[in-house]
Amino acid sequence: MFKAIMKMFGGGSSNEEAAQTASLFDRIGGEGAVDAAVDVFYRKVLADDRVNKFFEGVDMETQAAKQKAFLTMAFGGPNSYTGEDMRKGHAHLVAQGMNASHFDVIMEHLGATLKELGVPDDLIGEAAAIAESVRGDVLAGYTDEEKVAREQSLFDRIGGEAAVDAAVDIFYRKVLADDRIKDFFEDVDMDKQAAKQKAFLTMAFGGPSNYSGEDMRKGHAHLVERGLNDSHFDAVMENLGATLQELNVPDELIAEAAAIAESTRNDVLGK
């Protein structure tokens, strides 16, 4: 796939390449061009059934911001990228089955995105070469040591009881300040609610099971009657992701937690 992209978009003589002194970031159009490219790119990726499963439960605003920062750095622009390295950041996806064919699809969408934005073919070739250079790291997966560590429950890996307690407290602070969903918590005893949520997440994350509340469907039926829907669930997912990011939980563990939370969507919404 990479060779095909380079054949299509790799124009320009060696003399022309040597003459170029500006970074690819500047030649491609700077911040505005990278921002537009990432937005179009993820629109294509999320519409593609070959790869969109890998983005289930992902906060796409946060993901897009990280991708913009990474591409800005990779293309030679200002370096404000603070995410994990490519191997660690994608190891959980390799564990979910991501392989070279999926990477090829991503490369396909990158080329199509830049083409759609009118980027010259020689610059598309340069961008493709940079993207292709991370293939090995993206698809490397977990080290043997990390595989052993993953045998621990998410509850233990995320930091145990103290981490869950801190996460729930910050999460509800965010939720109660969010105009999209705070009305669902009117007249709720938040101390009891937080205690139930801590017990539920401890159980859901593989820790000790002390949860004695109703199942998800029964426990949220009254909220569905009041209008709770997918948009509200999305807001809750967004606040969960932001909470774990604030607590500096590694991206791969945030993704695991998000997948567990996402798995309750249909029950919570009575589907």
C-alpha cells in the first residue's frame, strides 16, 4: 500500500527535494491545514467499517487534538505532543486484532484526505512516508513484560480502590457541572450515588465485588422515561474519559475503561 501511495504521490526530483528548506508542516499549509486534514481524516475513518471498531468508546475530540499535535510534530512543526509513544499508544488495539491490513486502510484514508484538500502530490508522498515510518511501532503490540502485567485486573492496573474513588469524585464534579446531563441528578443523594458508582466500577474493572445495586437496565429505566438517550450517554463517556485523563491514567487503560463503560450502553438506555 505504501509503495502504491508513493508511486501515485511521490513526484518531484531529488534536486527539487534538496532545494526545499521549509518543513513539511509549513509547506503543507501550517496549523490550519493539519487541523482540516485531521478532521476530514477521522470523518473518513469513522465511516469505514474496516477500521471504525477500533474507535468505539474513544473521545474523538481528545483523539483529534492528540493527532493534530502528533502530526504537527511529525511534519516538522512546533512540538506540543505529550501522548504516549506509538507502540504503547496502539498496543491495546493490536491486542484487539489490529494488523497490517488495518494500517493500510489508515494510509489509504490519509492519502485520500490530503488529495481532497488539494495538497500537491509530492507533499502527499512526503506525508505518506512519515506515516509509513511508524508502521512497525504501531503494530508491535505489548512486550512480554506488559503481557504479564495485563493479566492483572484493570482495577489493579488503574491503581486500585484509591484510584477508583478519586475518579468517581472528579467524574461527578464534572457531570454536575455539565448542562447536558446534570438535570438527571436533581434530588439525587450524591453521597449514596458516588458510593454505588465506586462499588459498580470496582466490580466492572475486575476488583472485589461489593455492588448490590440494581442492574443497569432497571436502575436507569426512570431516566430513560425522562428522556435519557444516546447523546446523554455520549456526554457521560466524554466526562469519564476527561476524568481519567486528568488523573494521568495511561491511554491504553482509558481505552479499556471506556470499552467497559460502552458495553453498558444498551442496558442503560433500555434498548
